[in-house]
Amino acid sequence: MSRSQRSSGPGDRTRRGTSTAPPSYTTEDHFQRYYQSDQTGGYYGPSESTASDGSASPYYISNQSRPPYTPNEHAYNEHSPLNPGAYPTRPKETAQKGNSSSGFFVFLVIILLCFGWSYAKMISGSKTVLDPGKMEELRHEWSLELVKHEEEHKVWEAERITWEHDRMEHEDDLRREREKLDQQRNQERKVWEALRKAWERERLEHEEELRKERQEKERQRQERERELEERHRREEQQRREEEERIRLGLYWDEVQSEGHCYAYGTREYTARLMNLPATYDRMKGCWDTPITIHDVKLDHPYRCENRGYFNGMYGHFLVKSGETACQPYWGTFDDKGCANEGSHTRLIQSRLWNIPKGDDWNQMCSTTPADFHGLHFEGPRYCEDKGIWGVYGVWEVEDLQC
């Protein structure tokens, strides 16, 4: 189709050229009128002012009072359409609308054919379903399926109940296990706490013991230092006193033995301190002056006696060498049986002989040693004076048979 054929209005013909082809939708009568109007430059057709018989129409008579047609911005001249965009006048647009309508009708026909075919298929199938034999067979199958479904439902329900029971038991087991674990943890926590407290207590006790031990060591060290200092001081003082005594010439004289024995193998001697100045400490001179008796050197007396300014200072000495007269002896050792039933103690008795007359029998008895049954004793357990029968010593010896 040429560009001249696509023009549709008088305005278009003025701008693009004149077309003699009528629109596709016009009839032959309209074509003749369109052709004549195109030749004369105006539209030729039925007039609203003239009726079919040639007389004036009522529409014409009613519009005589209206103002004449005046072109405006939408109409270029009196031949312009009143609504240019409402109805397309181009042949191509009209043909396109006709083609789309035909396609729609074809599509609708296809849809209807498909629907009819489906409906016919359903009707043909329904005839088979509505067959009594088929219906009975289907009803029987449905009954079997229903029974099977009910049985499966029962099985499923039983399994669900079993699963629910198992789930509850599992939850109970988990809960009991958690409680057991919590109790075990609490018990372990208590044990750990007790151990921690015990360790803490032991640590504190150990630290306290270490502190006391350090204090004790420090005290002993200080005490040793004091003892050393004191010993050094005494030694230094003794040295000075010895030098002073030698310078003064102090010595013991008038050594005499006492008439009685002091203990077993021991006799007491007395001596007078000589060259003792009046201004010198008499007791100190007594304690610091040594003596030699029976070739035995004694550093100091065991007792000092001040007998006055004119009688002098005397010292008492115990000599344990060469005093055979002060050595009594034991007789036979007699078994006196068990001390008490179940005491595991046996009594041994012996008489003491050769006690010097006038001596202290108890002192002599308690200091006389004894040897019997392979045992050595420094003295008896106790002593008894039986008068004319003599003095006896008694020993207690362990015996499991008693």
C-alpha cells in the first residue's frame, strides 16, 4: 500500500497529496459519494437538512437557531472531523483491527472445540462408571480400600501411641539421667569443696607449723647465742676470778671426812677456805675454789657453809673413789611371786649386808646397785627395815605369766 493510500482526511490530503481510494469499510453508494466529494473538494452525502423525499428534515428545522459552524484549534476547516482521534479513517488501521478480531474468533473456536472434546470424553467415561457391574466392582474395591485404610489407620494410631509412649519414656529417662547427673555433680562438687577446704586447712596448718618452726628455730638460735655469750662471759669471769684467786692465794685446808657414809661408795668430806680477804665475796670464793681428794679433783663443793667471821668458810665435798667402807652388798635374791593377778609383775627380794653403823640405811639401800637374771639395777624399787631381820630391798620385774 502506497503512502497516498494511507491518508484518511481532508487535512491529510492537503498536506500529503490527494488520494482517490475510498476507505475499506465504505459501500458502493458511499464510494460514489466519496468520489464526487473528492472531485469537487467537499463531502457529498445525505444532508441533514433534506429528508429522503427532498423536503426539509425536522433536524434541520430544529437547528436553525444554532450559530453557524466556525473552525477552531481542533478543526482546520469545515471538512475536518469533529472528533479526529476517536475513529481512525486510515485503511491500514481498520485492516489491523479486522485481523485482530479474526484471530480472537479463531482462538475462541479452538477453546470451544477443546472444551467440547473434554466434555465428550467425560460423558463417554461416565457411561462406563455408571455401569452397574462396574459400580459394584468399584464399590467393592472402595470397601476393601476403606477397610485397609482403617487397618492402616489403626496400625498408625498404635504406632503413634507406641511412639508417644516411647517418647515419654525417653523424656523420663533423659530427665532421670539429668537428675542423676545433677546429683552426681552436686555430690562431686561437695566432695571437691570439702577437699578444697581440707587442703586449705592443711595449707594454713602447714604454714602455721612452718611459722612456729621458724619461730622455734629463731628462739633456739637466739638462746644458743645467749648461751654462748653467757658461757663466754662466765669463762671470762672465771678466768678473771681464777687470776684473782691465784693472786690472792685462796686454797682449802683442814680436809676431814665425816664419820658416816653419804651413799653407796660415797663419803662426805669438809674443808676450810684459807686466805679469804674480808672484802672478798666469801660464797663466791667457796664455789669457785677447786680441791683434790684421794687424787680426785673436784671443781667445787656441793655445799658451802659459812661458820662466821672467826670460824671461817667451809665446803662439803662428795668423794666416790676409794671408799670401800661405804660399799654394802646384797644377799640372795628371792622370788616373792606375782605382785597382783594380771599385773605382769614379779617381786624379787634381797637383804642388804655390811651397812656401817650409824649410816642412813635408806640412803645406803636405795643407792646400792644390784645384778640378777641378767639385769642391772642402780637400786631397788623400794627398801624395808625389818628390825633385827635387817634391811631388805624389793625389785619389780616384768613377767607375762603374772
